Amino acid sequence: MTGKLRVTVQRATRLRKLPADADFTRWVRAALRGRGAAELVIRIVDATEGRRLNRRWRGKDRATNVLSFPAGLPVGVALPLLGDLVICAPAVAREAAEQGKTPAAHWAHLTVHGTLHLLGYDHATEAQAVVMEPLETAILGTLGFPDPYGPGR
């Protein structure tokens, strides 16, 4: 990475089996793929906060696995701030079990996925998904994780 990376992890959940800050930083660094300096916050939440945020910002009354909030800096402001990720720990644990994935693989996937959203990638349309999903798979492969969109998805 050519610039300094600062990842702040906030733990606002009762669940204790969470990845270390160093894991989150490694996963974000891989998603950034050599970009310049970057700064973001990852907030790990319980289902109540995840549901509240998803309802407020996306109009969906359920907790979701990851929400991305790009910084949205004004034109001409050149700060390394990417934005915030909110990851719902109970959703991650449930989905990993349902999909037959290790918790670490799913945490890594959602961290990479959310970081790519902060960089402007999306998957709302098929055309966007055919760009974003292979990129996620490649990044996770460099980290030693299997294809998150493969069997058991």
C-alpha cells in the first residue's frame, strides 16, 4: 500500500467471537489493492442496531449483514476518509452457518464487500455484479479464502 491505512474498529455487540482489529485491517488493505492513504471505521453491531440503521437508511425493517456509508466529501476536499461500515455480528454468524462457511471467511467477505462499496462498486444490476463479484472473489483468493459466490452461497 502506498499510503497510510487507518481502520478503527468499534465493537458495539455482546458477541465476543469477533475477528481481531489486525484481521479487519488486512482485509481492508487487500480490498484497497494499493490505493493511497485511506481511513474508515468498522462498527460491529447487534441485530437491534443493525435493524434500526437498515430501516432508517434503506427502508428495510430487518438487520442486514453489512451497511456501507461512503464519506461523501465535497468536491475539492482531498481527505483519505472513505466512510463507515456497519457489520451486524449476529447476521454474520447466522449466514456463515447457513452457507457452510467459516466465520472468518464470511467476516472477510463482508469486510471486502463493504470496502468495495465505499470505493463506489455496486451489485444492484447484473452489469454491476459481473464486475464486483469476480473482484471480491479475486481479493478473497489473495487472502486464502474460497469463492464466496461458489457452492453453498
